[in-house]
Amino acid sequence: MLDHRLFLHVAVAVLAACGLSYSQESPEPILQRAIALHQSGDVERAIPQYRAYLKARPDHVDARSNLGAALASSGRYEEAITEYREALKRRPGDPRIWRNLALAFYKSGQISEAAAEFSHLHESQPADLQVTLLLADCWLRQGLDRKVIDLLTPLESRQASDLAVAYLLGTALLHDKQIERGQQMIDRILRNGDSAEAHLLLGTAKMTAMDFPAAIADFEKAVELNPHLPDVYSFLGLAHKESGDMDAARADFQKEIEQNPNDFESNLNLAVLLKQDQDLDGARKLLDRALRVRPGDLGALYQVATLDLGAGRINEARMGLEKIVKQAPAFVEAHISLATVYYRLKRKEDGDREKALVLKLTAEREAKSAK
């Protein structure tokens, strides 16, 4: 009869030959250690414990979801997204995992992906106020003001005391130039006392009316009350830019990006200023980030095309500009740049056509302004 110790030795050797390791320990204590470390806030040590457990129990959905949460807590959002997706494959439709996936997209600045996930969640959980507000914020960051208005208007009376609803709805209304309704949201916030949010909305209203000095005063008051308010430096930068103070605008956009790296307007506008300073690499990095927030935004794509043109990447510029004018035939600046590209490529007939289009569109724009 085979000696027990000899049998054990042979078994270990066979496992080793197969690339496996022998352990007398059940994987369950590994999970318990991972959970204990996670709950104590030590996510960096919890992560390898979760991974070790999942090697033995790859179908354990809660452990995989916990791993996603630990990764997200440490700022490793792409890895967290992978784990949440794997968990949802094994437990489709789980609202907690689904919400965490959407939040990972949101926190990593992948706003269009976050909006898609929050939109699906909202369809299945229309009464969940947090999901509704996060979806509204995603759409607001994508410039989809009408969708925000349609989403939040039914809550205007039902959530009359919720300042987040008033702020998001008020911002969308002011962006959409619905000043009177936007002012109602401002008044609702002001009734709760002087606040940074109210001054930000007041400044936005004054920006819409092109009263830039008054807008700057309100934005500066908002900064004084809450320098960490999302978008406050972005709007202050826009007001300074419109007033011609480019140095102040540059500093404002940089401050917003330091606090919120994925702010679309700050990335786009600072990229334009860096391009003017001939910092083309810095501008491209900011434009890449802006396009992660709003994929397909024509203004950002136009700036990328002009960067390509300035760097001598003529064919890349041509392809980008052709796509833009196909989607936006009245984009005069894109036609001007495209004419330049065609002339550089010795395509005179195409360049002349674009030049004629520019003259026609400019005349139409001037005629409309004169009315």
C-alpha cells in the first residue's frame, strides 16, 4: 500500500508539473481577509486577496464586485470597470453592480459611457433620485440641455426643496436661454440663503445676456463662497476670455482642471489658448481628454484638425475637416481650413469650391445679423 507521505509528495509534484500549487488552506479565509482589509480601508492589500480568491472561485459574483469597488477606491477605474462587467455577465441586471459600473465610468471621466449606463438604470428605476440626478449631470456635461430639462421638469414641483434639482435644472434652462424659468430656479436657491450655487447661476444668466463684467463679479463671489464648486472656475474663465483677459482665463481653466480634470469647457478652451502659445502637444492632450467627455463634439474635432494642419499632417487634417463639414455644412471656419488644405494638396478645384462656399455662408450670416 502506498505510503501516505509518499502519496502526498507525488500529488504535490503532479500539481507542480501542471502549473498548479498545493495548499491545504480553503479559499474562504482568503475572502474573509480581503473583506476585513477592505472594510478597514486598506484596499491596496485587499485587492490581491480578492484576486487570489477569484482564481479559485472565478464565478463568485460578490467577490468580483467587491474587487471592482476596491479598485475604484484606489482610482484604478479601468480595472474596476472590467471587474464590474465580468460580474454583470454572471449576474445580469444586478442594480448595485450596474450602478457601480456607471459610477466608475462617471468618476473616470467617461461621461458618454456613464450616461448610457445611468440612462438604462433610470429606465428600470425611474424613482431613484440619485440615478436621475447623475444622469442629468452627465447630460449637462455633454451639452444636452434639452434632455436635462425634459428629465428634471417633472421633479420641479415634486422635489421643490431639493437644491440639486434646482441647480441642475436651472443651469440647463440658462444654457438653453430660458432665462425666466432659470431665474425661478435661482430664486429657489437664494431663498435658502446666499450660496455659491446661486451666484454661479446668476453669473450664467448674465453671461447669456453678454454682461461679462457683472458675470465675473458673480463668479468671483461664487469662488469666494465655495472655491471647490464644480464648474465655477470654468465659467469664470469663459467670462474672462470673452472680456479679453486671456491670462486670467488661462489661470481659471487650469484651476478648474486641477479640481475636475474632465471638465469639457476648460479642457477645450485651455487647449485653444495653448495652441495660440504654440504648445501643440499640451493642446492635443487636453483635446483628447475633452473628446473623451463629449465624443464627436465638432468644436473639439475642429481644433484637432487645425492642430494636424499646423503640424503638417495634411491628410489627417483633410479627413477630419471633411467629416466636420459633412455633419455641419454651415461651419464656416471648417470650410476655410479645408480650403487651405486643398490648396496645399494642389487640389485647386476643390479649394475654389470651398472658398466660394465660405463667401456664400459669410454673406448669409451677415444678412441674418442685419435683420
